[in-house]
Amino acid sequence: MNTDESPICSAKGCRNAAVWVLAWNNPKIHTPERRKTWLACEEHREHLSKFLGLRGFLKDVVALEEWGRSASDR
Ligand SMILES: [Zn+2]
């Protein structure tokens, strides 16, 4: 990820700055330790985590600041 650009929410049509990172994994296509990430603004965090949660994909919701600090394993 290019940290010079301010990250934008992953919700469709949303251009808000992202504040949350949603870490998820689809067991059908990903190995268990693999993490895909979606970014979410304050407004869409609930919507996106519900979407992933319903499918059993959601692993973690982390503040973007926190995520950046622990992203060395990507
Ligand atoms: Zn959004």
C-alpha cells in the first residue's frame, strides 16, 4: 500500500477517508492465514462488517492507525 495517498473507503461510490481496516478471509478461496482488507470510513464500517460477518468472512476490525503500526507482515 502506498502510504503517501490517503486511503479511501472501500464502500461502493464512497470517497470518504478511511478510518477502519476490515480484515477478512474467504475460506473457499484463501488459505486460513491469508488476510484480505477493506477500508471503511466511519459511516460504512458497520455496513461493510455486517456484509462480511454474515458470510463468516470477517476476522478483525482495526483502526487504520493501529493497522499501519502492525502492517509489517504484509
Ligand atoms: Zn464510506
